Amino acid sequence: NCFCDDVDGEHALRACGDGFRFARAGLNSSAGGRHARRGDGWRFGLADLAAFAAPDYAGAKNELMDLIKADDQLGPTMVRLAWHSSGTYDKMSKTGGSGGGTIRFKEELAHGGNAGLDKMVAALEPIKSAHPGISYADLYTLAGVTALEAAGLKVPWKAGRIDALTPDAVTPDGRLPAADKGSPSDTIKALRTDVFYRMGFNDQEIVALSGAHALGRCHPDASGYSGPWTQTPTLLTNAYFGALLYVPWTLKEWEGPMQFEDPSGKLMMLPSDIALIQDKKWRKYVAMYAKDEKLFKADFSAAVVKLFELGTKNLKAVDI
């Protein structure tokens, strides 16, 4: 999205993908090299401008990995950010998805399913500032695949998403999965038809993507729910499926929203998790993945790549 115009012997260099715009009245030579000068006196070396032409995706990934190494609890939240930035896609209207990076806007962060993600958006801002040529949309999905790699699964990723410049591209609230719709049948219907089928996923992919709940935990000050799904919340394994099938889940007695707990009271499941073993079509995949971790990871990888590319076009493979 960079182009040069030659007007009266002078050049304008614009990098429009992220709304950044640099123009100059001329190229000047200096001891430090040639620079682009803006009317307000800001100076940008050609090396700085080159960052827009050749974004350092590998460098950004390394910085994301450094964040996770410093605090491994950030990894699951990065996956959630990437998931939620992508999970707004509607295959009929061709709206939503990861392509515009719209989850950075306060209008989308205010959606119920995104509670608490404003902190992660803010945490990634220094990396975005260090890599201005990388779009927010690419950064958020790159954060997701980096976190998955840290959790034990390397998945393919492509770049080239172009940010929406205004909140006009934000989709209506309600497109993300809900933890509870009041009854098992309503929760199942909402998940299957209103959310995943709307994005273009089938039943097998629904269950595979649900395996992301092997990672992370719920926080009462965000979603209202509390606790991790598994005993290893920073590792992506098939433990989530085994727990669903073989642990005796009972209703948690507390002041918060309805959730289930294991006999120790340390692990939890949401109504939307329990729905996976209540629905016959979904339950068979839960059983398959509980038995075969290699199969789960293969199917999860394929489904999450599809998810992170919803609402995009003309992506390209890059070296990360």
C-alpha cells in the first residue's frame, strides 16, 4: 500500500495501510543520510520509511514471545484476542473477521464477549509502535499464533491484512459465542447456527476450535465466570476433552453466573462447554479428541488458520 508520486520533481511517500501518511517537499542530503521531511519539521530516515515497505514480522513475533516469557498468563489472552478479532465474520454479508483490526476500537471492545481485552490491546501497543508497517489486524492474529506456539502448537500464518481506519467497520455486538443462552437447547442452537455456521464452520471444526479452552481461565472481573478449564492452562493439549467426558461436573454454588465445577472445586466448565457433550453430533468429536491428541492438534490447527483468515484477502506467506 505504499506508492510514490513524482510531482514537479518532488516526491510524496505515503504508507496508507495504517492511516500513516508521510509527505515531503524534497529529499535532503545530510551526514546521517537522506531523509523525508514533513511540513511540521519531523524527519524520517529512509531506514525508518523502509520499515513500512518491509515489515519485520519475525521481529514482532520475537517481541510477542518475550512478553509471554515474562508472563505466561498473557499467552492465552493473546489467543483470545486473535479469536475474538476474527470471530465476528459473517459469510453472507462478508462483514467482520480479522481483516480490519477493528477490535482495537472502543466500540468493539465494549462488546460483552470482549470484556477485559482492552488490557491486551494496550499491552500490544508498544510492539505496534515499534513496527508501524505491521497492521493492527496482522499484529493481533500474529499474537495469537505466537501464543499457540508458546503453548505447544506451531500453526501457519499469513500477512497482509489492511486495517479499517474508522469504527464504522465494527460489526454489531452478539456475533461471538455466548457462554449461556438460558437452556442447553438454546445454547446449542446459538453456538451452532448463530455463531459457527454463520462463519462457515462445520460441527467437527466447532469442537476442534472449542479445544482452545485448554488454555487460560475465566476472571470474575471480566466475563463474570471464574477458574481454569484444565490443570495446565498455558499448554495446548487434549486435556479439555478428557475432562469434559470423564470428570463428574456439578453446578457451582456461588453468587456468580451458572457454571460447573469438578469435585475439587478448582476446575470449571461453562454451559457452552457442557453443551459439547450434550449434543450427539458434537459429543462424538469430543470423544475422538479425548482419545487422540495428535488428531486434535491437526484439526485445531486447520480450523484456527481458517478462523484467523476470515474476512481477509490477498494474504501472503512471510518468514516468521
